[in-house]
Amino acid sequence: MGLLSLAIWLPITIGALLLFFGREGQARAVRWAALIGAIASFIATIPVYTRFALGTAKMQFVEKSVWIERFNVHYHLGVDGLSMWFVLLTSFITVIVVIAAWEVITERVNQYMGAFLILSGLMIGVFSALDGILFYVFFEATLIPMYLIIGIWGGPNKIYAAFKFFLYTLLGSLLMLVALIYLYHASNGSFDILTWHKLPLAATPQTLLFFAFFAAFAVKVPMFPVHTWLPDVHVEAPTGGSAVLAAIMLKLGAYGFLRFSMPIAPDASREWAWLMIGLSLIAVVYVGLVALVQQDMKKLVAYSSVAHMGFVTLGFFIFNDLGVAGGIVQMIAHGFVSGAMFLCIGVLYDRVHSRQIADYGGVVNTMPKFAAFALLFAMANCGLPATAGFVGEWMVILGAVKANFWVGLLAASALIFGAAYTLWMYKRVYLGPVGNKHVEELTDINGREFLMLALLAIAVLYMGLFPKPFTDVMDSSVAELLRHVAVSKLP
């Protein structure tokens, strides 16, 4: 079995075993099995980085075998500089989420842990798939465990949120399926994504394909104006669900633009770049302003996620190396930072059972260690230099200025809004005198919570101080993608 297959199927197998054979009375054993499975999955992905060859845009760790012979569908996996980091990010965040749920989830522990491990394997499958149908199967299958996570362990309106999440993301994906079938016929019966990259296409099919992919990926990112499902889902999802949704699932859509929209329909991508840039800037500026007025911490961070992902799509569609590389770096950084922000809110919610900013105040007096971690993650969310949040945003702003000064200026304004809503929340929740009796009775983080936040803090600081290992991996693939997009595919 190849490395990528191991990374995909190891967590799915362990998750399925926990799901079907774990028992309610064996919660402790289930937790340890899930943690060992998550760590084993993470260890399995490490060689994907250590053995990754720099300086080439070719697919690596390629595995290919016939799956559905009649329709020429293959089990075809591989990673390049555009996708490699997301394999590691997925397995790393899964370990954190299992640790986060250790004491919090007390009902149906086997199903909760099993769902997360299965989801982890499916998301790695999305980032590794090189066959259109295989990609589609993994892409759609991720909805099932996340739907269950929200619908079973979520808040009071969990059923509404789960349905909204499922219907929004499923509807767009159906148009993508139509696009995949069209490409299959246009390429004389091939579902190979790399073959589609070279396929000559007229202007109208390119435009239709671009918007079919846009329907699937823009909802997943989510881009303005199809972002409205995200705050509702985040508010109702359990802490681990919010962390995985923000850290990894939103990246599936942005990754789709890199793997499908831009290389398959380069002429349409360039023609409609103004629309993508416009929608991205609205997300960065308008949604940032919406975040400023939120009273619920989870809603504030959810809108913050939409604004930060606006940087990603902006970077992709300004079509220069700084922009595209900055967008990918921003995706990785957002995975660490937003995951950490939601886990911090979860730590408070587990103690006080409220996400309202007004119900806190002066938390630093009773939880000084926790407040220090929360400050680091808040600063990273603002884009403070030497944290992960700075690197990608700075690269995208530089790339935007290089393409158009006014676009760069508008993008840079997001740093001001980001600092405003994040620091406003931090001041109201953590600083000042103790706000009420609930805050007075708070106890500081325990060893489990310290470990979870420390791992994320190390990742945030390391990426902020040493971004070169991250950018080195993607440089060749980004250059090759831009070369490819610059050439017309019109027959």
C-alpha cells in the first residue's frame, strides 16, 4: 500500500472499527484507540513531507489502479506542491480534535471519534485524488460524517444547521458532477484530471465549466454571497466540528479552484477574474465589518473565517506568484489559527456554557495561562508579524499591489478590520476586572487543554518565524500553474 493510501484508509478503517464495534461503556478505551489511530495517521503522513522532492511540479507518491473499468475510472492518487501541506494539516488537526473531545464528549463517544477519523481520511482523499470521479466521491462523502457531527452533537438548532450545511454544499456539487461528465466526453472517455488540464476547450464550454465549478467550490470556501450557511453551522456545531470545518473543510473549495477551475478553464478564469476579485474584496471588507457587530464569539470567528478566506481567493485570481503562493500559505495558516480560535471558545463554553461576549470579562484574572494562549491566537488572527496569520496575508497584499494598487489597498484594509474585531472581542472577554460570578469560579486550563493549545501555538509561531519550508514546497507547482493558466486553450 502506498503512502497516500495509508494516510487515507488508516483513519477510515480505525474510525469504522470504533463506529461499529465501540461500546458506550468503553468510552476510555475508545478515546485511547481514537488518539492512537489519529497519531498513527499523522505519522503516516510525515514521509509525504520528508520524501517530497523540491524543484519539480510533477505529481509525487503516485498510485494508480483500475477502479471501474467500463467507464475508465481509476483509483489514482498523487500530490504536488499545491496539495502536499493539506495532507499533513488534515492529519495534524485530527489529533488536536481528538484531544479536545477527550473529556467534553460523554455520549456516543465511539460514534463521535469514529466520525472524525473517517472524515480525516476522506479529506486527505480529496487533496490526493487525480481522478475526477474519485475526487467527487471523496468530496461528497465528507458531507456525511460532518452532517452527523453537527446533527447529533450540536446545539439547540443543530438539525436546522445540519440540513442547511448539507443542502447548500450538495446543490453546488451536483453542477460539478455535470461538468465532470462533460469533460469525460470531451476527452474521449477519460476521468484523469491531468488529462483535462491539457484538453483544448472553446470559450463557451470553458465559461460554463468555470461557473459549474464555481457553484461547488464557492459555497465550500464559502465566498460572498453564498457564505450565509457558515455562521449558523459554526454556532450549532460542537467545538471539534467547528475546528475541523474552519481548519480543513473550507480549504476543499479553495483547493478545487487550483486543481479544476484555473487549469481546466484558464481563458474563462482570466475573463472572470474581475468577478472573483470583486467577491473576494467584498468578503474581506464587508464581512469584516459584519464581524465587528457580533455578540456571539463563535459567530464573530465564523465571519472572520469568511474574511480570511476572501484573501485566499483574491490571491488566486490576481494571477501572480506572490498572490497564488500567498493564498496557499494563508490556507495553511488559517487552518492553524481558526482551529485554535474555535478551540479556545470551546474551552470557555465547556466551563460557562455561554458563547455571548457579554457573559464574560476579566478571564485573565482566573485563567492566566489560557489567556496567554488566547492572546497569541488573537494576534495571529489580526495578522501580527512573526505569527502564521501574517505571512499569507502579506504575500497576497504584495501580489495584489503588484497587480493593481487599489485592489491591494482595499485588501490591506482588512488588516485594520481584523485587528478591530479580534482585539475588541479579546478586550471584552479577557481583560479588565472579573465580570461576574461565573468568571470568578473559572479554573485555568488542565494538562490536556494545555497540550492541545501548545501544539497549535508551536505551529502558529513556527510558520510565522520560518515560512520558507512551507513556500519552498509549493514554488515549482505555483510557477507551473501560472505558466499553464497564461496559455490559451481556445482551439
